[in-house]
Amino acid sequence: MKDMNMESRVLIQSNKIEARKVQVYYGTNHAIKDVDVDILDKTVTAFIGPSGCGKSTFLRCLNRMNDTIPSCRVEGLITIEGEDINDPRVDPVQLRAKVGMVFQKPNPFPKSIYDNVAYGPKIHGLTRNKAELDDVVESCLRKAALWNEVKDRLQAPGTGLSGGQQQRLCIARAIATSPEVLLMDEPCSALDPIATAQVEELIDDLRSQFSVVIVTHSMQQAARVSQRTAFFHLGNVVEYGETTQIFTNPKDPRTESYITGRIG
């Protein structure tokens, strides 16, 4: 009976994103090869692997950020809840409202803390009046565990915050458009250990509302924050599965070599 209950719990968790036979080329360089990945809803998925292995390139496929690179060509199928995100009828701007992104280096806009968070809802027309916008700003700053630190200086510049606070502000900005997916490209690599711990705690909180996909060079971080992990190597996904299995009982010798520090 216990096994049936476990199986039903697994079945309830649906795929948010499905990628099939994804190829990415930079000019003649074949950077991503035949990637097949299913990303579950309300789960943190980590992409790990050596530098230059294609994890960030693949992450940028999920909200068409690679469209901004002239030499880049993406092939294959990527769907979010069954919708082909590369269909010509899909507006990349609307897609990026649905698939938020947080970058490696905190990059707040040169605006006030309030306006950083309000920017997305304003341009996408998500609020009807100032009171609604105020509510969104407060709610997102609370979700980003920043409200208590900035509530008395919302009109101060976002660039005046500490590095960890700036990154949490960028997370608040990314979730202000009510995305379904949140992409994070090494969000803690520029932060000190205390700020990193705060962001990791935040990632764990956010998975109750979003699918979170994080690229990290830190295997310890992947083990701490994710439920599923994909190991990239030389543009391929070598292995993908539950994080505990990948780290304790990898199926592929290349995964084991990377985790034990023999390659990377």
C-alpha cells in the first residue's frame, strides 16, 4: 500500500517544461546536442557541469534569450505546458514575463527599489491602479525576503543596496510579473556565504509557487536546493534524475568522475 501512495504522489507532479532533441549552434559550433529534459512543476531543478559544458546556453533556450545572439540557432522542440515556445506566433516579450530570469551578477535597474519591482507589472499592464501596484511591490519584496530591510526606503536607488540585497531585489523583480517558471543563472556566484544562504533559503520557499531552474557551479548548492539534477558535459545531458540519486548513486561513470572531482 505504501508503494502505491508513493507512486500516486509522483504522478501528481506534472511536467512544466518538456525539451526534445534540442540543438544549439553558435555559427558552426555545435554547443548543445540532442538534449531531452522534462522539468517538473513546483520543483527546483539544478543544471551542473564543468564550465563551457552548455548548461547556461540551454537555460537561455527556455525563455528565448538566445534570440538576442545573432550567430545563435536553436533547433528541436521546447514546450511549456504543451505550447511550443519557438512557434513564430509566440511573442518573446510575453514569454519572458511567464519565464522570469535572474542573472549571475545582480543587475538592478538604475531606478528606485519600488520602481525596480513595479517595472514589469507596469509595462505588461498587470495592475489597474497605484494601490494594486503597491500591493504587488510589497508582496514580491516579502516573497524575496527583502521587505523588512527596505520598506522605509522604497524610493532609494536599488543600486545602493548590498550585493545580496540587490540579488534578492532582482528576484522580486523577476517574480513581479507572476511568472510560472523562474530561471536562475548562477545567482549566488557573486555573493558572500551569508547572502548565498539567504538566497538558497529563498529558492526553497519559491518552489511552492514556481518551477525553479538553477544553473550552478557549486555541487554543494545543487545538493542543498534542488530536487532534480541534470549533469551536462560537452553539450550533452549525461544524466538526469533525482538529486539524491545523482549525488549518491550516479549511473554514468562521467557523472561520478565529475562529482568526485576527477573531471571538471
